[in-house]
Amino acid sequence: MVSNIFLKFSELAVLKESDHPFSSNHTATAEAILTEMLSLEDLIRLSSEELIEFVCSHSKNRYLNPEEVCKLLKKAARDSYRLDKTLYEPLTVSIASSFNCIETYEREIKSINKAIEKTLKGLCSDAFTVLQSIPGIGPIFASGILSEIGDIHAFHSADALAKYAGIYWNRHQSGAFEADNTSMVKAGNKYLRYYLIEATNSIRCHEPSFAAYYRKKYDESKTHNHKRALALTSRKTIRLIYSLLDKNQLYSANRVQITP
């Protein structure tokens, strides 16, 4: 799909965010431009008033400055290279098909997420709500974590939960020597470990304190920086999850303090 968009409208595919008429090539307005207009010449031939009306109609008047959007759109069309006229129709059909597939998958994902949420709310409503209060954790991560943990009170501490997930490290020590790099012990629940690490990767994109901790561990690591930093940050996630579930408390960046 990305390749086809580049072939049909090369500039739209490579423009920087500051010069791009849309927030992405997957918005409703971008989709309309790529699928309802057969070629770039069709776009260029439209008058400014016609193009503004087209953009406002498909964006439902969400653009504060549709004139500027249309100006950037026409410039991108003029700067794009041209294809043989016979190629525009198959490209347009292919791009439209890709958008249809994406919309179908999105509907299926929403349907599955609703089913998961309904099931988990029936089994452990409070815990499900608590986990989803953490920025970056949605119904999939929350349900995966809870299905593997069960009752949080089965674990006497966050360290016990980490050991159950297999996110801990054995110390390599001999006399006065202690190794700087040790491998993570992966003898625990591999499914829980997967969900915790993936959830951590999402949390660090939404929560500044986790992003800062990840960056600190990334800079400290000598090899496999991302994997090591993510695994170490996962321990912070485990401490947070254990504390919230144990207290049946919703997440608040100002109220919950988890030691590094």
C-alpha cells in the first residue's frame, strides 16, 4: 500500500510533517484524495473553491485552515512525478482495496476487544479497571496480564511476581568480582513475561517517568541496549502493577510513587 501510494502520489508519501497537508496518509480526507481522484491531473484541474469544498466535505470541516491544506495538496501534486495514464486506474483500485482491508481489520479488532473486555469485566472487574488506568495498557494487555496472574494476593511481593514471570537476573559473583552483565533468567511464565514486556514498551511511550527510566537504562547498557533497558523497565512495571492491584487503586502519576 505504501509503495502504491508513492507511485501514484510521490510527494504525498515523502513529505515532512510540517509540509504535509494531512496528519497522515490514512485520514479520511487522504483516503478520498487517493481513491476518488483517478490521477494527479484530476486534482490539479480542480479550482481552489472545488478542492476546498472536497476537503471540507470529507474532513467534516475539521480543518481550521482548509485553504492552506489545499495549497499544500496542490503543491505536492505539482511536484510529484507523473506515470503513464494507464497505470493510475490499477493503482487506485489497489490502494482502495488496501484501505478496505485495513477498515475490515479495524472492525474485527474492535469486535474482539469488546468481547475480551466483556469477559474480563465479568471475571475480575476491579483488577481489569485498575490495569487499564495505567497509560499505555488497554484491554489486550490488561486481559493478558490478568489471565496469567490470577489473584494478585497469591504473590507475597512484587519480586515474587517478577520471578514467576521470569524477569529477574542471577548474580554472577566470585570472591570480590561481580559481573556487570548477567543474563535474564527465563524460567518463569513465558506468556506473562511477554505481556509485561510488551505492556512496558507501550507504557514508556505514554508515561514520562517510564520513558526517562528506560532512557537511563538504555544509556547505561553496553550491549543490546533496547532489550536490556526494556527488561529492566519491566521490573518497574511489575512493581507498579503489584502495588496498584494489591491496594485496588487506580493509577495516578502524582499519587503512586514506585521506587526505581
